Amino acid sequence: MFVSNLLLSTLQKNETLTEKKLSKKELASMQRIIISIEDLTKRLCERLSEGLRRKNEALKQTTKKEKADPLSAMAPLVSPIALNDDSTALHLLVRLGRSQDAASAYATRRSLLLNEW
Amino acid sequence: MSKEYQFEKVTFEPSPQNNGEFLPQITIGESTHRPFHPSDMDRVLDYDNMPEPPPPDAQHGHLEFEMDDDDMTIRDDAPPKFPKRYFCLRGSFIFYYDMKDVDNSYDKASFDRHDHAATFLGPPLGVIPVERTKVEFPPGGRRVFREHANTEARNGYEMMIRHVARAANINSTSTSTIGTGTQKQEKENSAGAASAAKRRAPAYLVMDSLGQREAWADAIRFRADVYKKDTKLRPAGTNPDELNMDANIHIGAGDKMGTDIFDVLDPSKGGKKGISSPTRGEASRRVGGEISVLAGIIEKEEQTDINEALQMFGTRTLFQEDIWVNDFFEQNDENEGADMCQKFERWQTSIKKGLRGAVLEQYEYFVEASREMTVMGREVASLKDLVNKQVGTFESMKRVTFDLDFGEGPSNGDIDADGVGTATEDETTRYSSDEEDENADENEHKSEKSPNGKKRFGRFRGAGATSPLSGRSSKKSTSTIDIPLWLDDVIEEITAFVKECRYTDATELLLKARSEVSDIVNLVRG
């Protein structure tokens, strides 16, 4: 993980005598901030991923219901899953370094979209 | 005895045996000399401003050389000897006696070292002047000097009293007074230079114990530092100590201070017995034993006059001349007035003499006090310099930055901690004031919080003087890393954004914080 590497790097460099230095309190503050950032990143990515997963699952269930309904021919041509409502979450996931999660969510949505057509 | 009292002081002259030793003599006034009598020893006074009385008289070994048959020169092959002598330290002299001339069969149970209980049957063998001398011990902590290692001195603890001659004006002073040592022979430096010839020969003493050597050395050092002060003799007559012993009064060492006019007029101060003052207690008569020394000795008749005057006028708190005269002529014939006038004039002369002594004593105290204050002034000045140096040292120590103490330096850490605390308070105040200035509703405030935060962060970053990351005061040295203050609150802000499902703001702030931390880490990498 990037943050873990960053944390280890910070600790290692702090043990090395260089011209620039951190005081003891600053070092503790930096460690706390790095750990908190890692926790927040993880929580944020889980929320985004979970939101995308729930939304895709709901769309999947809706599609099944629509297919089972004989009156589905009366449904609108354009399905809600075709809307670009997950672009922000996917974008944030990519920025947060969770490209794999973003790719999975995007593939699921893409499959649903293809099934719709 | 002469009416005019003249000082008696101890001086010394080189021994006629020309062996480097000195003989004491009594100098009366300025130019009259007489030999030192056995009875003079009891009258020799120690300095009165010494921190401690002289050490008790004791037997020590003294370096002496066997003389030739003519008793005038030292034998060439004479080995050094350390016969036992009886030593007495008084003022600037150490007297030493042959043991057979000293009767110290005193009652040891009641022996007080302040009482010179030993009786001297003969004059001293010699005297060691301690003025301008240095006391030296054998080097390396040895008991004796190397040249005396094969003598009986090795059974004791040896010390040397070495004369330190003044480099300047020694010629002028050496010929002016007796006993300055121009005719001395140097035993060790017989063919020495002229300056060496001015020096007195060193004296070697061997003590029985280490503590005794230390005590004597300290006492000699104190007295060696006193320059040009005479070693006086108590005025001839009965020893005041004996007077007080007769009266069963013990004289304390500290009783010499606090003399007043009644003590001056007291006949016991003059060294002779007189009638006690009816107005003063016994204790008041103990003080001021040297007053008459300064102004001249008070004769017996004068003491009688003073006592009569004290009896007649001493008890009167209020004296009125006319009443006294009326009473006098009521009780006496008219022709007795002239005799009474002569009597009063004689009394007045006697009292003036005593008063002169008191004034001289006060003047002496004043001189001593001035000298002490001068010394104190120098000491205070030196203390002031010392304090200034310490203040400078503290200031320089405060400016020290422990760069090599990476994050562990207590002083630097404390300074940083203080700096952070101060800056945090300042920024918190600014933050709250900014919030108070905003009069928008809460939703609006929330929606604007992120941009405000960004602006604020940007302003903090711009405030940094040297570092691009600097968000706090630029007073720190360039070797330290300035951590932006907003990093302290960034975790709470991101958490708030996440709770509000404002993931975009949260992500932007999180990435920004991560970038900042990365920069700091890169700076640490150096």
C-alpha cells in the first residue's frame, strides 16, 4: 500500500540524521496523520465500492423483475442503468488508487447495460 | 616610667651565629630596641582580626644545623637535625624555645589554648617571621622533603615556611628597618643572586600529625597575608588576664568588641588594678584591653583620678553646674575651691587621655572596616563579573540548536512544542474570528467550508517564509521542517466530509493532505 510505504519511509528517514528533521512532537503528529489518512482512504473506498455494488445489484434485480413482467414491452426504451450515475464514484475510486474496485464496478455496470440491450 | 607611652612591638634581627635564623627583639617607638625578655612572651599579642586564634603552642621539630667550634659558622659536614622546640605563633612571628626553657607543667584538665599557661624561663632561641611567606608541603603528598628523608623528620609531617621577597623597592625597604633580612645568609643558596640574598632562609618545621600541620599552615597563611602590621605587646604591667583571673572573670575572645566610653575610662583596661566603677558591671570591664596602648598608658594616679571622677559624676544622668557648686560650697570652705579646681583639671587631663585612646581605637576600627569594605567591594565586583559571564553563558546555551539530536533534543523539542502551541492558538483564534464574521446560515457555511478551508490553507502556505510547506511562523531555523497547521485538523475535516457523503470534497482534501505529507517526507529524506 502507498500509505504504508509512506509511513515506513517516514519512520526510516526519521531515524537517519539529515539536515532536515522533525521534532518528536512533529514526528508523532505526522505518524498520526499518516495512519488516519490510511484509515480514511480505506473507509472512503469501501463506501464508494459498496455503494456501487449495491446500486449494480439493485439494477440487476430490477432488470430481472422487468424481464419477468409481461408488460415489460411497455417499459421505456432507455433503462435507468444507462444513466451515467456512477461516473463520480468510479472517478474517485481511481483517484484513491482503487482501480481494481473501480474496474469491477464498471464491468458489472457495463454487463447490465449490455444485457439491457 | 615615661609619661608618654610608646608602642612596643616585636621585630627581629639576624642571629649573630649567622646560621640563617633570627632573634626577636622589642622595638620601642621607632628606633629604640631592647632584647626579648622571657616575660615579654606573655605580652605578645596576636592579630585581633584573625578568623581564628592561633593554634595551641606545641612542640615541633625544627631544622637546625650543628655549628662549628667557634659557634659562628655552620659546619660543612653538618647533617640537618630536627630537635624538638616549643613553638608559639603570635602575630607575624613564630617563637621557638628550647624545651628546658619552657615550663608547661600546667593543669592540662583546665588548659585552654587561649590562655598561655606555659611559663617561659628563658628567651626564645629564635623567631620565624611569617610576613610575606608561603607555606609549602612536600610535593607528591610525601611526609617530608626529599633532602630530609634520611633525618628524624621522616617520623613526622614536614612543612616549609619560605620567604617571598618583593621584587620592587626591596632595596629601599631592606635598609630602612631592622629585620628585613639584608644580612641573612642563604643556606641553600649561599652563592645566589642579589635578589636571592634578600630573601630570608626558609624554615622547616616537623609536626607530629597531619592535622597539626594543616592547622599551623592555615594559621600561618592567614598571618602571612597581613602586610606591614606590627606585632604589638600588651602594655607593661599586670596581664589583664591575670586581673580577670583574680576577679574570677573569664575573658572571652569575642569580648574585645563593643567598647564604650565607660570601658575607656575603666581602670582595668590600663593594665593596672584600680577601683571598679560603681556604675558598670563586671562584664563591661572586660572589653577593650588595648585602648591605652593606642593613646598611651594610664598611670596609677590617673586611674585613681578617673575612678574618683566616675564615682562623683558617673552616676549622674543630669548634671547641673550651679547646683553642684552650691552644694560644694555649702559643704566646704571657700578656700577649698582652688584645690578642687586643680583636682578637676587633673581629672580632665586623665579623662582626655582615655578618650584619646577610645578615639584612636574607633579610628582603627574604622580603618579596618574600610579595608574590609574595600575587599568586599572587590569581591562583589568579581561576583558581578561572574554573574555576567554566567548570564552570557546561559544566553549562548539558549541559542544552541541541537541539530544532530534528531527529534530527541529536549530543549529544541520544547521550543518546537511551544511554538506549535502558540501558533495553534493564534490560528485557532483567527479561525474562530473568521467563522464569526461569516453570517451565513449553517448549510451555507457547510457548503462553503471546503472552499474556505482551501483558501485558509492556501493563505497558511503562503505565509511561510522559507519553506513552500510552511504554514507557521518563520522564526524557526531552516534546518527544521514546518508542518502546516491545517494538517492538524485535516483528519477531522475529511471525516466530516465522509459522514456527510461529500466524497468528492473528502477525496480532494485527502489527496491534498497526502501530497503534503509526501512533501514533508521528501524533505526529511533530504
